[in-house]
Amino acid sequence: MDQTQEKHLNAYPLGLERLGDLVPFYDNYIEAFATNAGVPKLIIVHSPEAKKELAGKFSSKGVQVELLELKEVRDIWIKDWAPLSVSLDNYVKFKYALSYLKDNIESSILNDSAGVKLARYLKGNVK
């Protein structure tokens, strides 16, 4: 992957607990954005089944998206678990202690492994 290339990232809600109702909205959004914005789209999915379903769904419509499977992802809010890019090849990871998750401490949002894997996929070093 070209490190200088801008990408738009989304975590797809298919199969994620309490978020499945967002799938139709995401389908429309991804199709419109990928078709019109001219920015490559990277969709993050949490399972092989979701990856397979999305590959078929968008390719049949001629929509070009890149799919990345990160089984650790449990939420669509990438800002809560992704690293922050500080240069083309360096990322900083954060430990989030989100107040709305205090009753769901098991959430992988609090586990930075998904963010670290995302940074590595984007060819970055995580500090």
C-alpha cells in the first residue's frame, strides 16, 4: 500500500452487537462515497463472513473498496481505538478509558490490539 495515499476508513457494523441496524445506512454511504469522492475507501470488518459478504455486495455494484479484517474490532467508532498518525510512518496509540464503557470493561475498544494491527497494516510504527 502506498503510504502517501489518502484513505477514508470506516468500521462496518455487520455482526457487531447492537449495531446491525446501521448496515443499510453504511451500504448507502459507502456506495455514494466510494463512487463520488475519489478517495480510496478502506472498510474494516471483524469477521471473515462480513468480509466475504461485503466483497460480493460492493463488487456487484462496481464499487471499489479495500477490505481489512480485524477480528478484535467490536465497535464502529474508529476514533476510540485507532492510533493517531503523527507522520507517514509513525503512529501513537492511546489507552482510552471511556466513561460510557465503564460497565463494559471487556470491550476491545479498551484493548489497543485492533489499533496496533491497523497501524501495522497502514505500514506504520506504533509508539
